[in-house]
Amino acid sequence: MIEQWIFEKLKEDIGTERYEHSIRVMKVCEELAKHYHYPVEKAKLAGLLHDCGKLQGQINLLKMASDFGIILDNITKINKELIHSPLGAEIARSKYNIEDDEILKAIRYHTTGRENMSLLEKIVYIADLIEPARNFEGVDKIRALAHQNLDKALLFAIDNTLAFLIEKGNIIHLDTIKARNHIVISKYME
């Protein structure tokens, strides 16, 4: 059972709109955890806190990351949208007393993914994409795949994201490429 103070602090830190998104992600994490026989409370906590690094107000995320001793790669420095993930893992540890490394990694990699993701990392990554308020081309297919095969859902989601980033001319984080390659290679090894 998640302690009430965590809900209250999170809402205060990230604002109502982002908090409501986090609640929806938490509920999808719960659903996927049950489906894939993963510890439900752990998945709910990771889903709830996945965006705890998206602090409201005029906060210098680069400075805050530096204050936590987070070394950002060049891609994350350029694409500041990615900073909230490693920052969130540190905030979860320091402000929300999360010591579970698996939860911290799920928060850390929920935007980029990574090579050889754990089941919890996959659940949080997918839940963030398919929560009920999300509406983009391909989301319904990801939702359907999420309940059939998490790796297929992940691969389709990453492919969809890559196509979007390429179309927009944006840079792509290497962790995302590594996540995709790992899934594809794993399919060949079956």
C-alpha cells in the first residue's frame, strides 16, 4: 500500500495535470503487473513516481541534475525533455525514500528504454505510453499488444517513436536504439 504522503507530495511537486497523468499510469501499471504476474504494489509505485522529475515552476533541470551528481550524456543535454527521467530516479531516492533499485531503474529509463529492460521497466515504459488520455497514431495497437506480448508492444512502440523522431528531424537517444536492437536480437535467438 502506497503511503498517502507520497500522493500529496507528488501532487505538490509536479502539479495537478501531471499528477493525474501519473495516477493513470499507476493504474495501467497495476493492470499490466497483474497480467504479467509482477508484484502489483511495486509496479504501482514505479508508475506513480515515473514523472516525479517533471517538477513544476521555473526550475533549472540541468543545474538540479548537476546538484545530484547526475552526469548527462550529450543527447540528454540537447534534448532537455529527457532530463526528468534520470533526475526523477534521484528525486525518488532522496525525496520519496525509494531504495528499490528496480523501481529506480524503471523511473530512470521510462522515456528512452534501454538494452535488456526488466519486466518492471517494460511495464512502466508501456504504461506511460498507453494510459487512457494518450491519443496518437498507433496507440491502440500498442494497447492491444501490451496485453498479448510486452516485447512486441515495446518493439512497436519504439518503432513508432523512432519514426516520429526521424520525421521531426530530432535526435535519438542511443539507449532507445539499444533497447530496440536487444528486442530484435532476442527474437532471433528464440
